[in-house]
Amino acid sequence: MTETRQPRTVADLAPLARAALGPHRTLRAVTRLRGGSKKGVYRLGLDDGGTAIAYVWAPDEDYWGLAAADPRDPFSHASGLDLFTASHDRLTAAGVRTPRLLHVDPVAGAAVVEDLGRGGSLEEALHRDPDSALPALNRLADVLRTLHGTRSAAFGKVAVIDNGGTAHGDCCAGLVTDRALADIAETAVREPRIAAARERLEDAVRDLAAQVRPRADHVLVHGELGPDHVLLDERGNPVLIDVEGLMYFDAEWEHVFLRLRFGPHYDVLHADGLDEDRLRLYRLALHLDLVAGPLRLLDGDFPMAESMRAIAEFNLAEALALVGE
């Protein structure tokens, strides 16, 4: 982390904590939690032993360093208070649990939510004891059925569609195809192995896209639903976090990500009726995106560089394997 990326302090976040949690509670400690690349996530420690979580969206908390995103692009940079509140409201209306929202400060670009840290994440539970984590995994499968049972004729970010807007593009598969081709072009100038296989990769993307048939409606998807984005409450129920990318899209996009991140545990989350043609296209596109994205992030000063390199290397190997390289 460079000198320009100093974490927030007690003095910085005391006004936010006071507004969210009341004037009779004093902020004593602030801890920046690991893992965030688009926003700062801080645990607020209070004088009475209570805690809460602060989200801070600001340029110095976002390691991607991208220009202002157009929310009409479903895959544009999913960061910002407006995206968060729209997604939180939509999930709450659908009956999907996310941390309870305690306070929003539009001027500061910040929000405070309940702290569910004591329950840990589903990722930690699966690592600790997969058998004991099975009930939580089954409950997550129920959450996915609720999530994907919420339908929309339009596709795009919730913040756009729920406010009567429209997304760029003609269809989900077309957007994924265009993005995959752009990822290949971008990565080819950074990674010799992609450059060497560029023509084969582009042909594979176009061939897979040609097999996908039109679809009339779309479902609510988290977009990056790995076990690290599922916290467990005091009863072991799943709670979704990092929800800014919530959108109406093809369920298959969610499922290729779920399969990748949950690995041997994915069978519990599998759904019937998925389109195999979309799954094949989206699987290759996801691997390409998870090469391009981490390499792009490594252009900056993201502090966990080795983990990003490992993600890029794994997905590079997977993408090349899919095209016989």
C-alpha cells in the first residue's frame, strides 16, 4: 500500500459512527478488514464493547483506478453507495438476507451496517469442517432459489432497471461475448501465452456464442457469489455481502462462478434447467475475465499481489485447457 492509501482512523470515522450508532457511544477502535479492492471495509469498535461495520467508497479506497463507470453497462465497475443501497433494498424486498443497514451518509459516500463477524464466513466454515457447514450450504441453496426466482424482462444492474432505466446491449450472451473478446485483446499484450493462443480463443468464444439461443427473461444474480461473500449469522443462516454488482442477468452466469468458487461443494447449489450452451460460453468468458481483471489490478498498488497473480495463473491455465492449448 502506498503512502496515499492510508486507512481511515478513529478521528476520520467518529462522525459517521456517532450518526449511525448514537451520541452516547464512543468509537474507540477502527480496523480495516482485508480483501476489499473497491471500497474500504472497517470494523468499528465502541466503548461498550459493541461493533459495527463501515463501508467507505472513495478513490483512495479503490485499487482499480478506473474512470467513472456507466451503470447502464451491467459489467461496469460495481462500486458506489448508490449501487449498494439499491442492491440492499432489492435483496431485502426479495427476502434475501444481507447485513442490516444502520446508516447512510451520501455526502461522505459511506454506510454503516451490522457486524456479523462473529459468525465468520461460509468459506471459513467449509475449510474448518465441511460436514458441519453442510446445513449452511443447504440454506444457501434455498437463498439462491429465492434470488433466482426474482425475474425481470430487462437485464442490467438493479440500480438501473429498478429505476426504469435500460442497459446497454441487446442480450446477456452478446455482452458476455463482447467482454470476453475484449479481455483476450487486453490480455494478449500483457501475457505471451494468451497472445500465442489469441486466434484459437477468439474463435472458441465466437463459436460458443453462435450456439446460444435468445431468452425472454432474466433473474436476480449476485454476480460474484463465492463462499467469502457469504457470512453466517448467529443461527448459521447465510447473509450475502459485497452486493453492489447485483443485477438481472442469466442464472448461468451465477452458476459458472458458483462452480468455480465452491468447487467440490457446488453440487449442493446446482440447479436444474440450466442452458448448457450458455454454461459453456460463460465458463470460458469467466476464466478470461479472471485473467484480465487481476492483471489489470496488478498495474496498481494492490497490497495482496501474490493472490492476484495466483488467480490469474489458475484461470489462464483453465481458459487454455478449454481450447486445447
